[in-house]
Amino acid sequence: MVKKEKSSPQAPPITSLSGALRIFQKRFSFSPRMSRIPVQDSLGRTTAEAIFSPLSVPAAHLSEVDGIAVRSKDTLDSSGKKQVFLTDVIPVNTGNVVPYGYDAVIMLEDLKEKNGGYCIEKPIPPWHHIRPIGEDIVQNEMILPRKSKIRASDIGALLSFGITEILVCDLKVALIPTGDMIVPAGTHPEPDQMIASNLHVVAALLGSIGVTVTHYPIVLDDKKKITKVVTQAIADHDIILISGGSSKGTKDYTASVIEELGTIIVNGIAIIPAKTTILGDIEGKPIIGMPGYPIANYTILREIVLPLLSWFGCEIPEYPAIPVILGRDVHSSTGFEEFVLASVGKIKDHWIAVPFPRGAGVQMYMVRAQAYLKIPSSKGELKSGDKTTAYLTVPHKTADQVVLVTGSHDPAIDYLADLAKDAGITIASSHVGSTGGLLALQQGFCHLAPMHLLSDDGEYNIPYLKKHFHNEELVLVCIGERIQGIVSKEILGFESITTHRFINRQEGSGTRMLFDHLLKQKNIRPELIDGYDEEVPTHLGVCLAVMNGDADLGMTIYSAARAFSLPFVPVDVERYELVTTKEMFEKDHRIKIIIELIKSQKFKEILIHLGGYEIDQTGNIRYCTIR
């Protein structure tokens, strides 16, 4: 008889996001505590009970105009041919009580005074120019139902109707940041430290929806200390959020603290980022262990914390869905629902979404994004050109004014974006190099493509447009002629590229093409250069690598070197232009505004201040018809 080997126990399947939400929702009663507060302090708070008016407003019949109060029956015989002479009238001003027995008011402008009375030529209907008693609200009529978010206009109404205090939901959330390597805001961090910003994001959003937040000081990675703070917080808060320590590392204590004080409900959720999220129950109160990386933390705030608050009755932000076409591939992990931040902009009649690279720690993605994508767990990837859905994180009106600028990086584009804000336009830049920008423009995935591509005959840009486009009319707008050169700490020149560590720009970028062109001219083989294959996507990235000692020198533009106060040795001057289609140039008002900004004296002064630009050609327009 053959003995069967015992199979090792399999780990339970990780919980889906929808499954985790269902489990959490069934677990708790979601009944917040209540408190009575002054009406004038209630903006954004949620009503804990229905509010009824103790008064009728107005409390009597009031005149809407300056005029005379009359009995409408006394005017019935008047017509265009027959005047009626009125003597039984009472003068009233706007807001005066209309005396009992009088049911209409005639404006002074409509009256003809005669022999101590008034002549009228048409009948006056009952209640003409009168605000009847209770027109606004009747005593005991409901003003607001339970679970209403108080608006500024509500405050005015409540006070007008005689209410000075209301009962509101007093939902209290404790925010506990943990970690040895995080430091308070305002502290200059060491290279291996991060500023504890995550829960400030949470506090700002929760405060805007009327939640009372207690933001605890940073707790070091010490289980006893974390347990002590959580125990204190549980006593007088409805929800506990712990940032950091939710993973499986030797200093990750969130799970063990929850197990010691209560119960873990879900340990890990099938989402990227934030799969290490923990949901627990301590003394009948929900506790959430949030990952420490900023984007993961923000994802859990949006996907878990906000739904939880809505079950307590809070009115949470909406993220409107729009149909989009992807402007870049998105690679995901099958079995995990993935959330990807993106820039979105409208080109002609279509919304284009440009996803940011994956990464849970890059906070600037949150700053630059106008939307996010949901990649279903059944999908391994989405391809450029695929249709999908994006969810706006900005108002629709703001998204309508986004201009997608994809291609070569230059600090001048950032300053142009700053100027464009005065016109309500948001420039969303993607740094993919000149060639990548041309491909995006060719596919209809951007409005403007910055480029500086040098051909073998010494001409910039147009020869490459002819290679990439067919039967197209294009327009080039010159930003300026830039000085390219070598940045270093030791005033190194081009001749030092084979004797020192080099940092390169990515393949397809204009700077890389210029560098390769110069190598060919000088008969220098790439394999002789230490660091030729080490790439960064921006000019500022080159300077940062040199500043940090990751490289001795690199090729960049003067304005970037100047921003880092690094020595710079000029090598060449190149033409840096924005390319768009003639149709967008002529029909898109946003493009017209941006081009006028480029031509402006203010922008030229910015280039002069940045340094390293020749501005004789700034704003110059070239047309390129390709057949």
C-alpha cells in the first residue's frame, strides 16, 4: 500500500475589494455619536435627526412692494374703458404686514391719484404682490431630513426659521502615523527618511466632509507604544486609521496589535497598490491598517475609508466616470484589481487618458493626475488605443481645460503651464522624449509634442516629421533655441565622457540623439563610455544624478544645470519646438491661448531669467505639409 504524502496547507485566497467591503459593512452598525452645536458652526456637518421649523415664515401676510393694500373685490368692475375709484385703501411699504381683510397690493407705479383716492383701469387678482403667511415654510414643516450635509445656504435658512442649535453626527476618526523612518512635517528629512504626509491628506479630506479628526503624533515602530496609542484612541473614537506597519516586515506591528486588542477581519486585499491593507474590529469599532506608501494610502482612503464614512451617513465625494481611449499601455497583475492614476484631456470629441507608471510611492502622480483607472482583476493588461473608463478626481470643467503635452522635457514647459493657469488651462506633461511625443501626436493621444531632433543634414525637427507622418499638415511653434552642454561638479567638458562616469538620457529623446550625433562626428564608440546605458527621463534627472554622485557628468540644457547651481560647459545650440496638427492649431481655443502665451514678452522674460535660451525665434511658427 502506497502512502499518500500529506499536501501542505494552502494559504487562503486573498480577499477582493468588493468582498472586503461587504464583510466590513455587515460587521458594524455604523451609528455615530451625536452632539448639539451652534448652527453657524455646522458647515459640512451631517444632521443626526430631521429638523423641523418652529415658525411659519413669513409669520403674517406681507407686502412685496411699496403701494396700497386693497380688497381685490373692489377692483372687479374696472376695465380699459371703465375706471374704478378706490378710497378704502391702506398705504404699505415692502415688508409691511397687510392688514386683515385686505388681500392684494397695488404698486405705486401702477396708480393714478385723484381727489384723495386712486383710479385703476384693470381688476387686481387676490394675493397680488403679497407674500402669504407660511410662503417660505409652515410651522412644523421639515427643513432638512436626517443625514443631510449642511451647506452655507442651509445655515441661513435654519437661522431665519428660528433655529440656533442642531444635533449633528459627531463622527470621530483617530489618525495614527507609525514608523521609525518618518518625521513630522516641517522637518528636513535625512535621505532614508520620509515626511509623514499621508494622514494629512486623510485629515484634509475627512475634515471637508464634516468628520472630527484626531491626528496623533508619530509612533515609533514599537509594538507596546502602538498598542498604548490604539487603546487610548479606541475609547473615544468611532474609527481608527493606522498608517504604516501593515506589511509582513520585522517592524510591521499593525496586525499583531489588532489581534491583541481585537479581531482581524481581512488581512490583505486583492488590489494594487495597497494589497497589504488590514481591516479589523476592536471593541466593535472598525480599524484600518493602511500601507505607508502615499499612493497606496490614498487608494485605501478613496476605496475603503470613504465608503465606510458613507455608511455612517457622511456625504462623500463623487468621482464621475468618463469613457476614455488609452494613450499608453497599462500592464497589470492578473488576480488583482489595479488602480492607476492618469492625466486626461479631450482631443476633438474623445477623452484621452495617459496613465502614469506604476509605483505606490510617487506622490507627484497624485498632484498631476486628473483621473484614475480601474483595471479589473481578470485583465492582465490594457493596450494603447483600448477603450476603457476613467474616474475624474477633478471637476469636469477642469478636465475640459487640460492640454496634453507629450514629448521632450524642458523646464520652460513648467513655466508655460504656470502662465496658462491664468487662462484656466492645465498643461499635463508626459516626459517620453521627442520620438515618443511624435508617436503620441501621430496616434491622436496628445495636443502638443515638444521636440528637438537633429537630422544628419543639420536641420532640426522637420525631417523627423516627414519620417513619422503621412498626408498631414503640421504646425511647429518655437519655444527657443537651447544651449546643450555637459553638466558636472568639476567643470568637465565633452572630452571627459570616456574618462568619467556618464548619465544618459533615454533612447528617443532629442538630447540622446544629439549626443549620439556628436559621438559619430567625433568617432567615439558608445561602449567606451561608462554609464552610456544608464538613463533618466528628464534634464533635471541628469542634474540630480550628478548632484548625488551617481554620475560624474551628463548632457543637459543650461537652465537645468543652473537650477542645481552646477558647472556647465556648452556643446551645441538646438531648436526646441512644440508640434501640433494644423486642425488643432486653427480650431482648438486652448492651443491658440498657449501659442499667444509663448509669443508674449512675459514668457520671453522667463526664458531669459532661466538662462540658456536664445529667444530670437521664440514664438516663431513654421508650417509643414507632408504628402
